[in-house]
Amino acid sequence: RYSTAAALEEPIKPPVNVEYTKLLINGQFVDAASGKTFPTLDPRTGEVIAHVAEGDAEDVNRAVAAARKAFDEGPWPKLTAYDRQRILLRFADLVEKHNDEIAALETWDNGKPYEQAAKIEVPMFVRLMRYYAGWADKIHGMTVPADGPYHVQTLHEPIGVAGQIIPWNFPLLMYAWKVGPALACGNTVVLKTAEQTPLSALYVTKLLHEAGLPSGVLNVVSGFGPTAGAALCSHMDVDKLAFTGSTETGKIILELSARSNLKPVTLELGGKSPFIVCEDADVDNAVELAHFALFFNQGQCCCAGSRTYVHERVYDEFVEKATARALKRSVGDPFRQEIEQGPQVDSEQFEKILRYIRAGVDSGATLETGGDRLGEKGYYIKPTVFSNVQDDMPIAKEEIFGPVQTILKYKDLDEVIRRANSTRYGLAAGVFTQNLDTANTLMRALRAGTVWINCFDTFDAAIPFGGYKMSGQGREKGEYSLKNYLQVKAVVTPLKNP
Ligand code: ADP
């Protein structure tokens, strides 16, 4: 049963005040050069939380100049690796200390359940920062055997000024995935946050300066994609770009890089990830995991298990139980305890999801439950389940990014492998089976950057994450992420007396 009442009740007052709304450039909070601001809204009500300085090209220029100076003249890349490590560790301690305020800001700006922000995401942020801090003094070059009398070595050096553009679904975690490795490797950064969720990044970056970060090393510009974001991508003094967001915007980013200075780009883009329930599955457990795989974070995950393929032998039972589970999902004010689902992030996403739901009905899928907004106010959507979904329906092909589960039926393993892979995306896949041979077959056959077997959304700091095909380029997290922020210099010296 939806907590309809909860969605309609007066919103709970968030246990935090908004302190930081300006741009953070060269260690100082400053107004936008234009003096402009934009409102950031509470997704529970659509009301204004705060007016935030709106950065555009001129502010990006200022931020890049500060980052450039901090890189070229120091002190950042010239500090010892141990010094950089200690700043990141102190930062992690400060974030840990302010766990609850930071979580409250994240929930207020994004709409995600407070319990999730406070107990999972902020602690994960801290864990990620400690993880990357650990790498700072463990970056080694090599000595290389060459033909002839030469001593050859490689230096692994920071690339320079990194431009980083992040989305709104996990503002803090996306910050950690990007800022962590960039700073650990000795780069300086200009970060462009998502216009829907600018607040938490400003708060934590203030703490990062308290932890001892020198001015100019990390600059945060709030603002919009086509203005601030595009200016960062086109900038001739930015040496590297990292982006998480939609595949459509990813293409623009790559193009802007190519047209300016060919800065290398890492991309983490959209997905339409299969979650495959095999014929031997324990249906109750499969239902629960598939539900989590899709509905977690209001369905706003790039790796959401958004095509639930269920073997025909267990299909009917699965659909019935998945529907019952969705009906039980508690939706309401994300500041309330025991709430599993808050509102979608903004009216644009909300409308887009409702359009997809209508498209699902129009294309002949069976709407088992949900299908509509919840309450009159804010961006709440009823947990929605479609059965009898066909591969060519828009709800089975396109990224909905909302609480809409699409259940498809299959007969055998070869068929489901072919169907699971027939997408331009390749971010993640889920497999649910007790059969080792089935798990091994699927794990190797699925064309995706992550395959979760009998689990989903297991995100550890050390596990690499990224996409095959149009889901992205490069890997974040883990040791692999360091490659994005280092370049290799080969140094060759002749040996006089080999
Ligand atoms: P979504 O549709 O989920 O908002 P986007 O890919 O549009 O995803 O947004 C992700 C991030 O990319 C945000 O920070 C946004 O401001 C930024 N962005 C959007 N358009 C552009 C663009 N043309 N150039 C650079 N950044 C952009």
C-alpha cells in the first residue's frame, strides 16, 4: 500500500540550513560574474530551497585560470604524495563528522530517502575518499627493458586541469568518483555540478578547504549544461574531461572536446540493463532483488535493472509477486523514516516518466499497478509495473529513469542472451540463478561493464564501473580510475657502460 497520506502531508522541515550558495573559485565563495542566480527546488513541493549563483563561460574562465595556476605554479602537484593523502584523509574525517547535515542537504535537494543518504551515501563518500587517499602515495612508474644500451623509465604524471561534469541522481557519490582520483593523482579540478542539485558539493568543498586544500585546486561552478558545462568542455586550458550523464549529452561533450583541444574524455552514460531471472530461481528472492535493482533511488540509476527478463516457467508467479511488492513500496516524504521512495528530482523527469508510462499503455503492455502520480503536490510517482512487455516497445528500449518496472518473458538461455545484448547500451546486467553453469555462461556472454550475480548495485570503492558500447568510455572507481588522471612519460637515457 502506498503511503499516500505521507505524500500529501505537510513536508517535514529539513534538519539543516543552506549556508553555501555561491561559486567556489580559487578558495573563495564568489558571486557569478553576471550576478545571476537560479533557484534550486525542493522536489517534495516544487518550492524554492535557495537561489544559487549561476556560473557561465566567464566564471568557468575564472575557475580554469585558478586551477591552471594551482597546477602550473603549485602547490598541488608539487606537494608530496603523502601531503595530498593527508588532506584527503582529513577531508573524509570532516565529512564523517558532518554526516547528518550533508545527508539532509542531499535529500532536500534531490528527494532521495534521508536514511539512504545518511546511512549509505555519505558513509560511502567517506569510504571513497579514504580509498583514493590511499592511492596517492602508491602511484609508481616502471623501468622498461629496451633494445640497446638505454636506461628507460616511465613517470606517471598528473594530466593537469580536469573538467568534471556530474549529474543529479547521486550528487555526492559522483563527486567522490571524480574528484577523489583526480586529486589523489595530483590534478587540479573545475567541477560543474548538476543544476538540479548544486548544494551538497558546495558544502563538502568548503570542508575540503578546511582540511587544508590549497586555493584553486578544486573549483566548483554551479550552473547549466549548455552554458557553464559547454564552456568547460570547449576550454583550451582544460586538459581532461570526465562526464556522467545521458548518452545524448555524452556525444556533445566528446564533440566539444574534439573541436577544441582534443582533451581526453571519460564518459559514464545511460543504460537499459537486463536483469535475468532464470528458471531455477527462488521466485520470492528474485522478486525482491529485481525490485531493488529497478526501484532503488526512485529508479534514477544509470545502471537500473530496467529490463526484467523472467523465464516462462516462473513468469506468472513472478509478475504477481513483483506487482504485490511494488504495491507495498512505501512512498512519501523522504525525511520520514521507513520511506523507500521519495519524489523524482524535478518536473522534467517527472513528466518524462509519465510520458513513458502512457507510451507503455499505448503500445499494449499490461499495466499491473501504478501508472500515475501520487498526491497532488511534488514529483511523486506510484511504483509502476508493466508485464507482457515486448523488446521493441519504447519502455523496453529507452531509459525511463523512474520507478517503472518492465517484465519480459523468455524461453531459453540463448534467446535471452541475444535479447539482453540487443541494445546500444552496455552498462550493467543482473543474473539470478543458483546454477553455476548458467551463471558462468551468462557472465561471459553479457556485453556489459558490470555483471551482478545474485546481487545488484554492489558498489565498492575498489570495484571498477563503466560501460560497454554507448554506455560509456573508461572506468571509474578502483585502480582502473587512476588511468583517467595520469599520463605516462617515457624517459630514455643512454648507458655509457652497459
Ligand atoms: P539529465 O538528462 O539526466 O539531466 P544530462 O546529461 O543532461 O542528464 O546532465 C548531466 C550533466 O551534464 C549536468 O551537469 C548538466 O548540466 C550537464 N550538461 C547538460 N548539457 C550539457 C552540454 N551541452 N554541455 C556540457 N554539459 C552539459
